[in-house]
Amino acid sequence: MKFMKLGTRPDTFFTTEAIRSVSSEVSTDLKIQVQNSLYQLHKFPLLSKCLRLQILCPESRNTSEDAIIQLPDIPGGAEAFETCAKFCYGITITLSALNIVPVRCAAEYLQMSDDFDRGNLIGKLEVFFRSCILRRWRDTLVTLQNTKQYAPLCGELGMTGRCIDAIATMIVAHPSKANFSHSSQRLMSRDWWAQDISELGIDHYWRIMVAVKSAGIVPNKLIGEALQVYAGRWLPSMERDGRQSNQQTENSCSESLREITLKHSLLLEKLVSLLPIDKGSVSCSFLLRLLKAANMLNASASSKMDLARRVGIQLEEATVSDLLIPSLSYANELLYDVDIVMTILEEFMLQGQSPPTSPPRGKLNYERRRSRSAENVEFEGQENGRRSSSASHSSKLRVAKLIDGYLQEIARDPNLPMEKVIAFAEAVPDFARPDHDDLYGVIDIYLGTHPDLDKNARKQLCRILDCKKLSVEACMHAAQNELLPLRVVVQVLFFEQARAAMSSGQVNELPHNIKALLARTAAGDGQREESKLQHLGSETPMDDNWSISRLKCPTTKLATLRMKLAEVDNDMDDDIVMPRDGLMRSSSSRFKALCSIPTKPRRILSKLLSMNRSTSERH
């Protein structure tokens, strides 16, 4: 750290009975009160260099000798005043980054300029500040930290702005000198400056980062890493239940919780405004941690929306734990904020769907109106350009897997509405789910957590499931799952039987005995089923993803089969054994085995396995 010494005389200040004075053969004739300290000094050396003291000093000889000049608001207090007084006496003083700010402010207060006396203190301090302090990384940082205590005056003197410009310039330039960093171990690191400036307050930090970004030289990836370092230093950590860690609050016992929350909220919004625009410049995990903190701190809706849009651009990088954003809203009792995650998912799905000239989209879940900073306006302007490159097929596959895992977690919330589960499941395109095993797991967990769902609700939930996409293991579990509607169990068994038959390479269409049954029942049941489908309306379209395209049977037969499944659903949802009189008239024992529905669903699996064995033996 650089230092400067002024004066040559030894220090002769002393204290007697709480009075500070200076050893001299000449008696003192000036009394100055600085806060709790009383100084008895001499007029000649002080009044010749301090214009303020000259103005305040009584000039009339008739004035009482006991008159005391009061300096209650001098910056730096008694210590800074004494340093200025020693300079007036020619006593040696040492100046460095540790004390230059209070001494410079005190000298300004006392009006110790070169205009008043040539070679005065202010001129010497300015030379030292420009030639030494601003050319050294550590000295500039320390000086900038000290300006916070005298922010208004340091702003007027230009000390704060010059320190910020100097730091930004050194960041942009390649660090070629060892005195640029606190530690030589970080000298060769590209982000050697990130840890150092993380010690600054958010106002100074924000101004430095704006200057660094404006230069356009430092890569956005490094800027993102620096923001992550700063957020980890100052933002409260998040636990799984969403409560604030007391690590930060223990150091701020004098501040109320409300003041701390407000301070952290403003800090977070400043960081959000500094986020680089480029995709991948900050990790998706970091963005979601900011979003969790925004929820915890009750940050503005605009900041939450900005974060949600940024997360949506790179959602495929997230993990399930990242998406578990605690809900601290008193409007509902949900454990997690599922609405903001839905906004993120919608943002991801919009990639590549809007042309670059498309108008701004309307509101989703959060109000977007706000007074935007220049950075946020720039983000809005370039958002459509990023969407011109749509999300890849592989990224959509990863997001589908991610959402299904997320649904399995939030499905354990007893207060989660079923409509939100269905909305999440349907927001993912069908091609992105090669199999529905994870989606079946969501249904199983939700039904187990919500045992009071009625029959219609369970059927509505199960419509998001495509039984043709279940693995053998999932089919075995579903066949024994008493939480599922019986209709779904029948579907699982039917498609598993069809898959077993197709795997033998002998069946290209429905077996003859099943076709005969469907032909007999189609005429009598068609009118009843048609009225049922019309009653279901838009929620249950005619093509409800229960078609049997793999069996290559005509469309009319598929429609008849759907009607038959609906009839089975009506007749057996209360776990009553199907009437078997019509079925027993079939001459096919294999068909009897298939259509005989046992009272308990777990017995269905044994029926299926025995049928599969008979099929394989026959071929």
C-alpha cells in the first residue's frame, strides 16, 4: 500500500485533563471544540491555512477569551481534524488509502485550498490521490470502500466516481502487474477481480459492472460468474423449506427484519438488471436460485418475470431441485410456486414459435409493467432474435423428463389442484415423451396423496396417460394398482396383450373372436356411447389418444372398441364383476380369459400372464 508523508517536525500534541494541546513556548490563543474533544491551539498556523477557521474566529479584541469555535459536523471527527491541524504546524503526518478519504473531506470542510494558501493540504492530497491511489488496485478498492461513510461529499469531490472508473479500467485491461490483486494466486485467473469487488456495497458494485459491461471487452461469461460470486456473498441462502438462513441476519442484529429484507430485495433487483443477455452467460441453476430468493424477499413482479424468461431460454439445464421454488404467498397453501414454473415452461416452449417481428406477448402470471432500465429494454429488444433458433429436439426431450420429475415432487402436496398437474402434463408436446412411465408415476403419487378424489376426477386425471407408451414394468404395476380407475386397468391389460401378440410376429390385426364381439355389440351400444361422448364435450374429444394404431385395424373398429371400453368403464368402476353371460357364449377360451374381469385388479395380471403363455405355446 502506497503512503505519503508531509511535514518534518516531531509530533508534540499531548492531552491534559481531557484537553488536547501542542507543546510550544507561545501560549495558546484558540479553542476549538470537535465533538467530545477540546483543542487549545494557536491562531497563527491554523488561521493562515484554514479559511473556515479564519471566518469563525472572533476578530474583535473585546470578545471574551473563553470563546470556543464549534466544529460539530466536521467529516472524520477529531482524528481527521487533528491530522489537518498537524499539517498546519508542520508536524509529520502519514497519508494512505486508509485515511485519505476522511482527511480530504476534513480539509474540504476547513477550506484548506491552494487558492487560500499556496501549497495547502487539498492540493497535496489531490496529487497523491491521482498519482498513487488510483493507479493501484488494492489502494483504489480501500479508498472506494471508505467513501461510503462520506458519500455525498465524496460524490461532490469526484472521489467516488474516479475510483469506480479506475477499477473498471483495470478490470477491462489485462492484469499485468502483481499489485492488481489481493493475492498473487489469483493473478493468472481470468476472473481475478470478482472476489475482490464482491466486498463492495451494491451501489458501487453496480456502477463498476455497468462500466465494465459498457466497454464490451470482458466476456459475458466472466460477468455472469462475477455476479454469481457477489450474490453468494450478499444474498441470503435458501433452505429447502424456503426460510432465510440466519447467517446474514446474525451480523445485522441492530437492523429490523423488515429493513434487512428490503435491503436484500433492492440488491437482488440490481443484480437482475446486470445479468448478461446471452444465453449461457449465467447458469440456469444460478438463475433459479435468484428466483427462489426473489420469492423469499418478495421482490417486484417485474424482476421475477425477467428471471422466469431467462430461465425459460435454457430450461433444459435445470434439475428438479432447482425448480422447487418455495411458495411464501399467503393467498394459497401450496408448498411450491407452481405458477412461476408454468411461466418458465411456457417460455421454453415458445422458442422458435414466434417470428423475429412478432409483437410482445401479453401477461402470463405476473405484471410486466414497470420502468425498465436500459439493460432490461435491451433484453426485450433481443429476446425475439434468440427465439429464432428453436429449442432442439433433444432439449425438449430433457425438459419433458424434467417436468415429469418435477410433477412427481409437487404431486405429494395435498393442496395441489389436479388442474395444475394436468396443465403441466399437457404443456409438454407428445413427441417429447417416448414413454409414459414417469407420467404414470405422477398419477400414482397424486392419487395416493389425494385419496378422496371421486371417480370422475380420477378418470380426468388418467386421460393424460397413454397406455401404449408404458413399459412392461409399468404395466405390471398398473395392473395391480387399485387407485386407478378400472377402465385404465383394462386398457393397460389390452395393450399389453396386443403388444405380446405383435411381438410374436403373427398378428397384424385384431383377433377374429374380438372382432366378432365388437360387431355384435357395436349396434346396440353405439347410440349410448355417442351421447356420453357428447356430454363430455371438449374435455373428451373423440380422438382421446386411446386408439390402437399399432394393430392396423380399420377406423370403424377402433371407434367401436373405444365405445366398448367406455361401457366397461360405466359398468365396472365400482369394482363389480362384469356380467359374463354374453361373454361365455364365445367359443374361444382365450377370449373368455381376456374378457373375464376379476373383482380385484391385482388378479388381472395373472390372467394376462397365463394368456401370454398360452399364446407363445401355440406359436
